Amino acid sequence: MTLTELLLMMFGAILVENFIFSKFYGCCPFLGVSEKPDTALGMGMAVTFVMTLSGAVTWCVYTFLLVSFELTYLKTIAFILIIAALVQFIEMFLRKYIPALYSALGIYLPLITTNCAVLSAALLSIQNDYGFVETVCFCFASALGFTLAIVVFAGVRVRLRFANPPRAFRGFPLTLLAAGLLAMAFSGFSGMSFR
Amino acid sequence: MNWNAVLIPMGIFAGLGLVFGLILAIASRLFAVKIDPRVPQVMEQLPGANCGGCGYSGCAALADAIVRGDAKPTACTVCDAAATEQIGKIMGVETGKKVRRRAQIMCSGMGGNAHLKYRYAGAKDCIAAAKLGGGDKMCPNGCIGLGTCAASCMFDAIHMVEGAAIVDYEKCVGCGTCVTNCPKNLIELIPYDAKYWVGCRTALPGKITRTLCDAGCISCKLCVKTCEADAITVDSFGAHIDYEKCVACGKCVEKCPRHIIKSGEIPQKDA
């Protein structure tokens, strides 16, 4: 992959194949942690951090361990194990050495253990036969797309607070409708193809 | 049956688990951060509602702050006297008697008393309305009555009844969320058993208040003169009750020419 192709792939991962709006991965944090833009940004940063690192580690384990023992059919469970352990490790590391970041990420860090977007980023890069650098770039870009989506949506939700919808739409129904509309807006990118 | 097809993956996954387990075990030793044993103890006493009434992001953050000494052991507004005392014991300090407080909306302008500036037809939210010339009431300290306090209350203790925010004293825990959310700063936390309050927060001379509202405090000081306990003061403009001194005799209620010293039946319950 040349540098141009790499950049195009990253651009595609952020906008065209946005994890939330076109693939529907990571919807639970997307709906759960998008009440305020600053917490949404915190979640996005935490996901970016973990997704990039887990992409690198899972690629190594897959290529050097699972492929050589012909155990590729067990990659899902192996990746879950790796991500859970990695998140735990990162949490301990941050707590000791970067307490400021640790307290900023707060509860979101352990929540990422069960974030399907992280797992799917790792699985997708295997599916697409990416090399190490491409995997890391793909995971990073996907996480950026996730961050973009959650922050934009948090901005929408701040405005929704002033709305006066019919009683039946209050709360989550309206939130889901807004998410759907936002996804439709993002589908405008879907015509673009770089392959 | 090919046992290798089962044993090799099992072995590899056991190995993976073992390696990760070992790394984590070593890491937990290596990156160990000393946690004050009092933090989980205090945490146990806190209600765990994560309401944010104390000003921290949640109960865990407050427990941390109490142990660090940044917050007082009484900082939690929700937990009862027994739990507060327990926290005091853990911290080794005397907490004293905790006064349960409740929210009260200090305005009598509902029901057409307050004169209107314009007819507001925007979003049903006081903060949004306050952005438009300070709300629809002439009085700069008038309740807009769109229920931002009721919406902000996490304990379902404030309800809008005919344009007036009514506090359910039983449910109110005195967390103060409504106090910070009211754009007009009309809500005050007063002692739970306070029977009387001044239903006006005007900061203007009586003559002007009279033109703005039919029920505003005109700073006539009749209540000050009537009060035998010296509990009422009129600082610049608008009467205020000092609950440390108030003996709840109720004489001011009768004297007030604007009928804005109000009383409420407080359900008797241990604070």
C-alpha cells in the first residue's frame, strides 16, 4: 500500500465507513455517553487510545501465533481475551504514571473492555489482510471516526434538551431518531469509493 | 479422533491466559498505587446515586475527596444522619448534627401576580427563556415557571402545578441541583423544618417592585418590627429570615401586607 492509498483508506474509515453510522458498531457508548460534548470527547479519546493499541497487539498475536498454529478460527475469542487484558494493563499503567489522563478518562476506560467497536476494528483489519502499519492506521482512523460521531451527536443532544417534543418521543425515542437522521446525513459519504 | 486438534488450541489459550494473567499480576504489583483504605469504607456509606449534589462527579469522587480532606465528611447532601456519622467516625472527626435541608422556590409571582413583559412562546425551558430579555416577567427576580428546576431534579421532588414549582418536601434531599439550574437564582436551600419563608427575592426598592408585581416584597420592614426573635432582616431591599434565630411564631405571616411570608405544612419525619 502506498502512502496515498493509506491516507485514502484512513479517510474512508473515518467518514465513508464510519463505525457507528454505517456499520453500527459501538452503539452502546454512542448512546450512553453522548449527553455532554466533553464527556463524549473523553470517551472518544479513550477508545482511540485502546483501539490503536489493541489493533497492534491483536495483529501480532494473530500473525505470529494463531496463523502459525492454524488456529485462525479462534481469533474472536483470542481478541476478546487480548483486549480485556490490554485495557486492564493500560488502566494500571495510566493510574501509576499518567494519573491526570486516568482521572480524565475515568469510568470510560474499563467500559471499553466490552466495546464491540474495538473488537471489530481488530477483526476487520484481519479480514482485509492489512499489514502491521495498515492495521494500526486503520484502527486509529476508525477510532477517530467513532470520536467524530460521538462528539457531533453530543452536540445534537445538547440542542435536543431545549426541544419540546410530544410526550411519547421524550428521552430515548427522540435520541434514537436524531441518531438515525445523523446516520442518514453520513450516508451522503457512502457514494465515495477509493477502491 | 484427532486429539491434537483439541489439545493444541487448549494449550495455546491456557498459555495465553497464563501469560496475560502473569503480566497483569506483575503489573498490578509494579504499578501499585496506594489507596487509602478509608476510601472504600467511606464509599460504602455514600448512597451510590451519583447525583452530583455534592459538586463531585459521583459518589466515588466524593469518597476520594473526603479522604483527601478536600471535602467535609458532611458534604453528601443525600445520605442520612447515621451514614454521615459513620463517615465522620471513619475520618475520625465529629460531624455534629446534620441539618437536613430542602429546596424552596422564593417567588410569589405565579398566578398572574407578576406583570408580564411579553408573551413567551419559545422552548419550554427557563434557561432558554431567560436568554430572551431575562424571561417574560417584568421582575428581574421573577420565576419564569417553565420547570427547569422540575426537569433537573433527579429525585422527582419538584412538580409544576399551574405554573408554579412545588417542592415535594418528603422527596427533596437538598442536593441543590435545582438551585444551580435556576437561571433566576430563586431557589434556596432552607432547613427541612423551617415553617416560614419569604416568597420573594427582589433586590429593588419597594416603589419599583410594586410596579412589577402584585406580590413582591416592598421592603416595608413591618415583619422586622413584628419579629420578636430578631430573625428577619431587610438588607438593602427584600426581607430575609435567619433560620438560626427564627422561633416559628408565625407573627410575620399575619403582618405582611403583601402576604408573601408563606408557611407550609412540613411532614414530620426524622431528618
